[in-house]
Amino acid sequence: MPKAFITGITGQDGSYLAEFLLDQGYEIIGLVRRSSTVNFERIGAIQDRITLVSGDLLDQTSLTQILEQYRPDEVYNLAAQSFVPTSWQQPVFTGEVTALGVTRLLDSIRTIDSGIRFYQASSSEMFGKVREVPQKETTPFYPRSPYGVAKVYGHWITVNYRESYGLHATSGILFNHESPRRGLEFVTRKVTDGVARIKLGLQDRLVMGNLDSRRDWGYAKDYVRAMWMMLQQDEASDYVIATGETHSVEELCRVAFEHADLDWKAHVVQDQRFMRPAEVDLLVGDASKAGQILGWEPKYTFQQLIEMMVDADMKRLQKEIKNNE
Ligand code: NDP
Ligand code: GDR
């Protein structure tokens, strides 16, 4: 039975990846941080089928001990301080986790078993102020936030350990991907949750930031499949994963509100507090390398994704209201 170690298993992608790998017959070891209250909401349904181990990307000893004890075949590094606005408030912490955390894990792999295959969760935020459209593996990076800068470090240290030590280390450059499990502060989920609340009479306004920025939004379930496909290749390489379509935040609002028969203009207001010191205006990816080499392609369209998320938030909130009656 192949064994995978997943950091960030309690997050959106970690939970979907764990489910996907269980279906492929993997044994799963997941890294969780110690906290005073347990939040295993996303992995609740599979908790009895996986092994959770305590550790932190800030703590090298914990990583080394886990690798030593469990000897995984594959390591997926999905853990990060992943919210872009927080990276301006906590730039050093973001660097410690999102950048140096990658080196800690890679170096533990190098010393314990250099045959372990490694996946690094790189990001389209590395392209930032884009140098070409669409963005592909060879597009130069120009990050626009401490988060983006940290991810550039994580990307290059992954490439460096591949080239220096011959590790099977892959950097997946994933464009934004969403789902009903997306954290509530990210824009898609904030909008779909907001639409459901407005529809159910729980709130009237949705306070947003920049409506003009454009993103290439895909479905998280499609994207975790790509992570696994990358590690099944004989040669490690880097791959862009994207839909090739770009939509503005305004379009996102329109599609989400229309799905609930609401007019977005009647409810959405803008506030400076959600604007960023430096913005990434336009992202759209070219995933043709992943198509050709991995045979990967996305299955969900933008409209399907957003409508599915609105429906899921409606259902969740209706249930909450009923339970509170
Ligand atoms: P989430 O924010 O949903 O999950 C982040 C995970 O990292 C959580 O499990 C969190 O644990 C864990 N974590 C944070 N800090 C530490 C730490 N110091 N030690 C151990 N674990 C830690 O992110 P996503 O699932 O959306 O993203 C997964 C990865 O992919 C991230 O690295 C993200 O930067 C990257 N990425 C995401 C994209 C997207 O669109 N979703 C696109 C491109 C890249 P806890 O539950 O305890 O907070
Ligand atoms: P992003 O995602 O920064 O692309 O990073 P997010 O959903 O936070 O923002 C996308 C765009 O929407 C604009 N926006 C708002 N964003 C938020 N969060 N809240 C708002 O109210 C709002 N109004 C407008 C933003 O300015 C931005 O342009 C995500 C994360 O998952 C990263 O970890 C990952 O690496 C990248 O996607 C790819």
C-alpha cells in the first residue's frame, strides 16, 4: 500500500487530496498543528481512515521524526499561511511558514530518504504583476505580496533540491481553485456565503474590495488530482494548473447573485479596508504542459463552480437555521 504524508490536511486542498488518495488505495498520514480547540471540520468524514500526527512546519524536529517513523513514499506540502492580506500584517511569520517551511521539509527528506517524492504547493501569485499573458511554466515571476514572495522562495528551493540532490521534487503552480470547503475569507466563498445569507434574510449588504481584478478560478477537486498525477511521472518537473479562462470579481458577484435571483448591484458595496497595498490585476494560466504530459484537464466550468458553491452555502445555512429553531 503506498503511503502519503500530507501537510495542510485540515485545509481545503489537504482534505480533498486525502479523500482522493484514499480512493487510490493509499495509507494517509496527515500533519496537524496543536491548538486549544480542534478544527477537523473538513476531514471529519475520513478521520477514522487516516493517521493524524502532531507537528508544525516551523519545527524541523517534528518533521524529521514523522518522516523517520512513517517512511512515506510521497510527501505533499500543502501547509502554508495562505491568505494574501494576512501576509502584509504578518510578513515574517508568512516567510517562516510558507517559505522556510519548505526547506525544513525538503531537508528532512534529503537526510532521511532521498527517494521520497515531494510535491510543493506553488501558486499563480508568483506571477503577480504579470510579464506575459497567459502565464506558463517559463513566465518570469513578479510577486506582489509577502505571500507571493514567500511562494517564489518555496518554488526555487524545490527546484534547487531537485537539481542539487537529485530529489524527485515537483512544484505545482496552481491557479486559484475553490470549492464549498474554501475558507470564508477568500473572495469566492465570501461572495457565495454572502449571497446565501442575503437570500435567507440574514444580512443585506456584502462589503467587498477590488471588483476589477481577474482570476483564473477552477475547482479544487480537479486540482488535487493534478498534484497526484505530477508525482506519478518518472521525471520530476514543474507544471501550471489552470482553466485558461479569466473572470473579474464583478463577474463572480453577478453569476453568484443571479443564481439566487438577486441583483448584485443592490447589495454589493466597496470598502477601502478590503483593498490591497499592491494588487495582482490579471491572472490566466496556460496548462498545456499538464495537458500534454499528465493528460490533465479541468472538468468544471466557472459558472458550474460558483453555482455549486452558492447551492452548498444555501443548504448549510438553511440547516443551521433549522437547528436553531
Ligand atoms: P488552506 O488555508 O485552506 O489550508 C492551509 C493549511 O496549512 C491548513 O491545514 C493549516 O492548518 C496548515 N498550516 C498553516 N500553517 C501551518 C504550520 N505552521 N504548520 C503546519 N501546518 C500549517 O489552504 P488551501 O488548501 O487553499 O491551499 C493549500 C496550499 O496550496 C497552500 O500552500 C496554498 O498557499 C497553496 N495554494 C492554494 C491555492 C488555492 O487557490 N487554494 C492556489 C495555489 C496555491 P490549520 O488548519 O491548523 O490552520
Ligand atoms: P488570492 O485570493 O489573493 O488570489 O489568493 P482571494 O480570493 O483572497 O482574492 C482574489 C481577488 O479578489 C479580490 N477581492 C477580494 N478578496 C478577498 N479575499 N475579500 C474581498 O472582500 C475582496 N474583494 C475583492 C482580491 O483583491 C483579489 O484580487 C488565493 C489564495 O488561495 C492563495 O493562497 C493562492 O496562492 C492564490 O489564490 C492562487
